[in-house]
Amino acid sequence: METLRDARVVVTGAGGGIGAALARRFAAEGARVVVNDLNAGAAQAVADEIGGIAVPGDASDVVGKARDALGGTIDVFCANAGVGTGGPDATDEEWERSWDVNVMSHVRAARELLPEWLERGSGRFVATVSAAGLLTMVGAAPYSVTKHGAYAYAEWLSLTYRHRGIRVHAVCPQGVRTDMMRAAGTAGELVLAPTAIEPEELADAVMAGIAAEQFLILPHPEVAGYYAARAAEPERWIDGMNRLQQKLEHLTGSEGGDRT
Ligand SMILES: NC(=O)c1ccc[n+]([C@@H]2O[C@H](COP(=O)([O-])OP(=O)(O)OC[C@H]3O[C@@H](n4cnc5c(N)ncnc54)[C@H](O)[C@@H]3O)[C@@H](O)[C@H]2O)c1
């Protein structure tokens, strides 16, 4: 894709899973890629593999270091790092961590990126949200709530800055075969596994969404129908999800399933 050749790209949480697949794909398109992850060894391994630059550390604090590593400019920022911790009885710490990584790391990155992007009239923000940001995820209260927050923030960014050259994409997949999905235990098996895709297929969907300049990227297209049904018939939708919740409780004997 012409827009990505020589583009300076940052991917957070790129030491594995979806982030690593995105980093590989951007590099294959000719971009210069900063690979961020809390896990320094994992970030370095992916960077070495793709000829990128590892910038380990927290996703909330990566823009300055990544900009320096890329020679002063960032063209594309992928806010991908996310956590899936906490069930129905999540602690305050789990709620705060989910809010911090799943929402505030996006807010903090955008706050640092926007002055430069608005001045030059271009910039691209790719938020890895989740279908849980449009729908919900059984057994995972902090994840469902904070992913709604991440979606709302991406939407707000897009409608506020679209006429000033800022492009925003909200990527909302269902299951993707990564460590996070495996950690979701029986809930993941029940809800995500049947239609799960590989991280590389998700990267394909992101590339197609960028090429088409689409805000909402749905690697599982059927999510559009669920989203519409939820809005049109909330009682029916909650009844259906409650049946799924009951199935989860039946299989695991627990409200939150057997997440690891
Ligand atoms: N796997 C799925 O089924 C699925 C579905 C929908 C959305 N998502 C979203 O996709 C994104 C990537 O998930 P994944 O499945 O690849 O997960 P993963 O757990 O396999 O990988 C996430 C990576 O992010 C890193 N990370 C976590 N917190 C970080 C932080 N604060 N700063 C920097 N790095 C951090 C981890 O070390 C890990 O390498 C997440 O935002 C997740 O919510 C995943």
C-alpha cells in the first residue's frame, strides 16, 4: 500500500499476538516500525525479525521515545496493548489497570500525537478495541466496560479531527487466536473460539480498512448485525446473552467462568 511505504509506525503491545502480526504486516508494506511491549525481550525479538526498532515499556509512555527512535515523526500509531483481567468480582486494582491500559493509554498517546499531526494536517490512529466494545463479553466486566470506553474515545477522535486530516480506525474483532484468547478459558471457548481467526487475518482486515479509509474495521463482519440487533432490541439481546451466561455458569460452576 503506497500510503504505508516509508511510513513511521508505532505498534504498542507488539511483542506477541495481534500487535506482533500488525508490526510484521506494516514492515512488509515498507514501513519503519517501532515495536513496543512491556515484555522487553518479546519486543526485541519481533523488532529483530522485521528490521524494526524495539521501544520497551508501558504503552502509556511510548510516544516521546518512539518519535525519537523514528527520527522525530510518527505517521501511524497503533494503540493495541490491552489487558483482559478481572471478572464479575474484579478488584479496584483490576478495574484501574483495565481503565489505564485499555482506555487511558489511547488518550495519553493521542494527547501527545495531536499537536504534531494537526500542525501538518495528517496522522493515523489505529485503536485495537474489540467486539466487546460494541457488544459485551460474558464473565469479563472490566474488559467489556473499558472496551466501550476505547470505542467511544476513537469515535470522538474521528468526528473531532476528521476534517483536519486525522484518520482514526476502531478495530473490533471477536476471537483472535492469541494468549489473551487462550486465557479467557471456557468463556473464550464458548464465545470466541468457534469463529476465531488468526492474528494475520486480523492484520489483513486492518490493511483493507486503512486502504478503504473505514473508521470501523470488523474482521468478523457478522458483528455489524449483532450491533444493530443490540441497538434495535435491547431486551431480546440481553435475554440471548443471559442464556449464554447461564451456559457458562453451567459449564464452569462460576459467574465469571474459569479465566486464567
Ligand atoms: N485475542 C482476542 O481474541 C482479542 C479480541 C478482541 C480484541 N483484542 C484486543 O487486541 C489487543 C491485543 O490483544 P492480544 O490478543 O494480541 O493479546 P496478548 O495478550 O496476546 O498480547 C498483548 C501484548 O500486550 C502487551 N502489553 C500488555 N499491557 C501492556 C502495556 N501496558 N504496555 C505495553 N504492552 C503491554 C503484553 O505484554 C502482550 O505482549 C488487545 O487490546 C485486546 O483487548 C483481542
